[in-house]
Amino acid sequence: MSYSFLRESKLYIVYSGDKYRIYTSSAISLDQTFAEDSYSVKTLHDQSKMFEGSSITKANPAEFSFDVPLTIEKDESIIIDLACDLVATAEADIEHQQLKSFDIYIQTGSSTFKLEGAVITGATFDFVPENQFQIRLEGQGKKLTRAGDESYSIPGSAQSESATRTPLIVYPVITADSLDMSSIISCNLQLQNEISWTPYQTINDAFNVTDSSNAMFPSTYTVNSRVLSGEIRQYQNDNNVAQFDDFSTNTNLTLKAVEVGKASNATPFLQANINPCMYTARMGMEEVYAQSYDFRSLDNDALDDIITEYENKY
């Protein structure tokens, strides 16, 4: 008897005919559930039925999440690309922006699982020097299946990998117009894609469902909005105490991830320029007084236009 262990999992992404081996932390989650519709089984002649019947004809969108540590070699550049970019699709002569869709394969010691039609709905960068720099991803997909056993041949042209994988630890360097952004505790940058799946249940198809092999699965979605936001936490000191109740609706915010050991004016590993940006400041009464800046981009640019320093490998 063979079991599948999370620590054995290997994650692959297939996009546009290319196959990428993505090295993740152990925080991998992948699942899909079926939707149940209940109905009354009571009749005029039999009122004693106390339980409701069940009908299952469709699946909910699949959910996934995983963390990708970023390295100096940047073999994981495809993840940044998939999280940031939009693609235009022509529909009735109207341009619609869609997220880049890809397939996820997770291979264990006994099985290979496939999630088709995956899109990233959330991506978070943490600019903290305590841990390796990484991007945390979450998203949804159309259909999760078991593609085969561990010998299953994942499709796509395998992309080359660097001979080494060098972990990267960074610290944040932040400027916001004339604000003093020293004494930073932590900083994060989050991209949220709000999507809604197009209704896909029909009466005719529902009658034909007999089991999971011919159940109805989601197929298309709409991007409702994109929000780029984050939080900066800062120790309160004599230089910034007057800013604890500040706000702005037109700020030029620059976030830099500089490799630990390098000077603050060194070329950053990653840099994001958010202009214009709004923020509100609030004080935190902790053992050492702190203050937080909650910010949000006021521009609809894709994140790849906002990230001005990160040279993709591919």
C-alpha cells in the first residue's frame, strides 16, 4: 500500500506549452468540493419524512495555495509573470482583460494530480529580514483530477533550471514623498484579483449527471476588480511621531527589497513604484510604540508595470 506525503510533493506549472518545476515550501494546499442541493421528500400522503434528499450535479471552483521562496537565480520568474500580467481576449468585439491561465501538476511518490485552468487570485510579498524572501500565492481553477501515478509524464517543454538555488533574505527600503520611513518593522505588498465564475449549471446537463466523471465544472469567469495594497509597520520615534494620524490621497510610494548585507542605495532585488497611492496612518500602542500605514494603489496598472526592478529569467 502506497501513501502520498506532502513533503514528497513536486509542483509543476504548464503554461503556453512550457513546463516549469516550481520549488515551494511545505505550505501547499489543493482541493475541490462538490455542491449539494437539498430538497424536501415530504408528500401529502407521507408527512413523516424528517430528512431532506440530496442532489449533486456540479463542482465548486477548485482552490489552491502555495508559497514560493524567491532565489537569486530567479528560476521562479514565471510565477511573478503569472501573478502580475493580464491578457486581452476578444469577445463580441469588446476587449476583456483576463488573468493568465495555466495548469498545475503535483506529483507525489504514488500519484500525480492535475488542476486545469488555474488562475492566481492573490499574491503577497513580505519584505522582512527574518525569513527568506518569498511570494505567497492563492487562486482557483476549473477541475482537479488524478492524472495518473508517479510515473505519469507531465506534458510541456521542460524549461532549464539553474545549477544552484541561492536563498535570498532582504530588508525593506521605503520612501513616501518626504516621509521619513526609517525604523521599519515590516512591510508587505498584496495583489488581489476579484473574480466571479459564470453560472454553469443547466437543467439538461443536470439530468445527465450520474457521478463525478460527468458532473458540471466551472469553465469561464469575469475579473471584477484588482486591488494592489499593503501595510508598512514602523517604530515610532522623535522623527516620525507627528505622522501617527496622517493620511494622503496622492503619494508616490517606492518599496525596495534590498539583499541583506548590501547598502540601502544598492540595486534592489525587487522594486515597486506605486504612484499615485493613498494611505492612512494609525498608531499602535505596543511595548515599543509603533504606527502602521495602510496603502492602496490608485492606478489600474498591472503589477508588472509597477515592479520596476526585477529582471525575468525567461
